[in-house]
Amino acid sequence: MTIRTAILSGLLLCGGIASGKDELSFKETVVPVKVAPDQDSITASFPFTNTSAAPVTISKIHVSCDCTTAGAKDNKLTYAPGESGVISAVMKTGNFSGTVDKDMTVHANGSAYKLVIRAQIPDIIRMEPRKLEWTRGEAPSSKTIKITISRELPVNLTTVDLTGDAFNYEPVTVKKGREYKIIVTPKSTDKPAFNTIWVRTDSTVPRYKRQMGFLTIKED
């Protein structure tokens, strides 16, 4: 054994060279957050402790979405053995609905730690289905989009618009503030078409002010 090999072996046994094992221990790596109907952003905290025998330095925090930002509390990046800290993340809820996961990766001393914000965003307005399809040449029969408003936040449908002119449509109030439907009929199915349908409401919450659907006549 050479002197160089002996030195390297000794360092590995003593933990002097990073072995790639986890040195930061997170209390939780997935944090669920329940979002209020009118909440446009949420914050999640990920407490951790340096469980190694050496200082650990956070070199980078990578987020998977522009809607999310993350950083260490007080911008502290280096943690002594046994020292604790917190990674804080802020997510903009935008037009998301349902259960939405946004992850980030903390890089420190050669190791990577995946953290997840699990946002539970109320689905106040439901469009079912969001996409209506016809096949070229089929009978131009009417199809229906059903719009349902949850009990949490009464919302009224105000206008319906199309980006094109390939379809006729008729908004119908089933129960004011709670349930609507839009009856859509192709003017013709002789050629392919694609229109976007916009449903606008009187909601004061930005993400519920308008909903988008799609109307398609596709090739056989």
C-alpha cells in the first residue's frame, strides 16, 4: 500500500471525505398545506438538523416551478454539527386546483434532498368536461359542459366567449350561483376546427374569475 492510498483510506474511515450519505435530517420532506379559497400564496417550512460530525453548507436550492421560491431562514447557509435550521418555501397558487405538488431540491456538501409542498387547493369551480370533441364528418350533435360551483364560495357566471366561430353555444342557468351548463353545437363538422371557450364569473378571487375549455373537431 502506498503512502497516498493509506492516507485516503484513513480519511474515509474517519469521515474526512464526503461519502454521499445524508448529513441533514429533515423533520418532514413532504408538507401538506390546505389553501383557503381566497388565498393567492402559501408558505411551507421544512425544519432540519445537521446530524453529521462536520459543518454542512447549503450550496443551492433548486425549485421545479416558477410559481415557487425557497431559501434558508435568515439566509444562513452553513450549519455546525447538531445545529438546526429551516428551509422556507412560498408557492403562488395561481390557477391551480385540487392537490398540487411542487418540489425543490436542496444541495449541500455533495448530497441532495428533495422537499415537496403539497398544496390542497379547493376546486371551487368545476367544468366537466373541459374538452368537447367531435370527429370530422360525424353528425354535428350538441354536447354539454357542466359547470358546478361548490358551497364554499357562491359564484355567478357572467359571460361566455369563444376564440373562433366554428361552434354555436347556449349558456343555461340550472341553479343561480351553483350550477350552469353550456350547450355547444358545431356549425359543421366538414373540416377540423379548434376553439377555446372562456367562462367568466363575478368571483372576486382572481383564479376563479375565468375558466377555460376547449372545443375540437378532429380528423378521423
